[in-house]
Amino acid sequence: MRVKVAEHAGYCYGVERALKLTLEALNRLPKPICTLGPLIHNPQVVDSLEEKGVRAVSTLDEIDAGTVIVRTHGVDSRVIEEAKERGLRVVDATCPFVKKAQRCAAQLVAEGYHLVVVGERDHPEVIGILAHSGEGALVVERVEDLSNLEDVQRAGVVVQTTQSEENLKKIVSELLSVVGEVKIFNTVCDATANRQKAAVQLAREVDVMLVVGGKNSANTTRLAQLCRQINPRTHHVETPSEIDPQWFFKDAFVGVTAGASTPDWILKKVAAKLATLS
Ligand code: SF4
């Protein structure tokens, strides 16, 4: 078996920054240290943070003292204000790329555009973007969702940072056919675009493709979807224990990529497991 890891795989800038801020908070800020929702969408990393004393909570009501960390996806700015009013220390680990999407959405609304957010309605990042842009925005996950767009003359588009550019292009192309004026901020982040391009390229070359990362991670799931379109022998695994030796044939060429929230140590364990199958 031959194994090749994609050129861009694993932790992105935003995740590394959030982890760094969290570990710094553990050392020097008031305890307990809580994150609003899991810090990143990787259960193994969240478990290891919990062992160090970082607890994930769903709402501010579960915290009565200490420090609260806002994760990379961001939140409604009113939540940050409320945390401060409650006397909590706030560490804002919202990824700067997500903040840019929030700012672009607010700008489009201020300029009078009907806001269209390309992304997943229930994803925390999209919920945060909507919170920064008032009411009335339309969330579009796929082209068909545009049928919910009311009669608008000017539409302004922002994108969940982990969407595929391919999906964005399809939606924008359809939007241009129904709305007279469309202003677009392509807020797909570089880390996402680079991982997707490298993964798709590798999926073309190999016999079997492994995508490593949280099953609850939007960007990892999207990587697996994109790879599967190119190479049906694509498998999304969270840990090496999920790897089934029957996926591989003798002398198979195997590609490995990982989502932006997948740590290096899980990638190394996957490589070690593959080495035992060679
Ligand atoms: S995937 Fe992009 S937007 Fe999301 S945390 Fe990483 S760098 Fe930031």
C-alpha cells in the first residue's frame, strides 16, 4: 500500500488560534474555563480539553463565574455583551474569517441589499452571521432554496466560510438569472478553499481516499462529499479504529486528507494504522 497525505490537511489558522487562546486562558484567567458550545468540531480534541479543565456549555445560564470562550464560529454580539454584564471574562476566539463574513453581511444590509447567506441554516456560524445582519435574510443551502426568495431587486451574498466554491457558483449563477443586481462577498476562507482543492486533486490520483475528522464538522463532511464525487471509494473516519481493512486491495494507492479541526496526532495515528495494513 502506498499512502499520500494531501498538501493542505488538518488544523487551520482559526482553529490553532482558538486552541492557543484557550490554553492561555487556562493558565492565566479566572476559572472555571467554559466554551460556548464545543470549541471545535472534533470530539477527541474536545474530550482532551475537558480533561484539562475546559468545559463546553450550551448557554450562559450554565456558567456563574470564571471565563467564557467564544469559539471559532462566533456568536451573536449580544451574547458577548450579556456575558460581560454577568461579570464573566470573555475570550473571543471567533475566527477573523468568520468576523469578516459577519461584517460583510452587516454592510450589505446597511447598503439596502436583501441578504442571502449561502450555508447551512442550523450551523452556528450561519446563526452568528444572521445575528449580525438583522431580520429578513434568506439562507440558501442549495439552488432549490432560491425559490423562497421573494420579489427582490437587489441581493447581497455572503458565504459560510466552509462552503464549497462549486456550490457558491451554482447558487450565484441561478441568483443572477432572477435578480437584477447581485453583490457578492466570497467569504469562503482560504484554508477551506486550499483543503478542498488539494483533497479533490488527490482523490483523482488515488484508489482509495480517507477523509479524517469529526462527523459533526461541516468542513470535514464537505471534504468527504467533494472527494466522493470524484472517487466513490472515499471514507470519512473520525479515528483509526473506524478504518476497515476490507476497503483496501493489495498495493492500493491511498490518499489521506483531514478537516480544519482535525489534529495532527489523529492524522499520525491514521497513518500508523495504514502502515500496519501495508
Ligand atoms: S476553516 Fe477557515 S473560517 Fe473556519 S476556523 Fe478555519 S480558518 Fe477560520
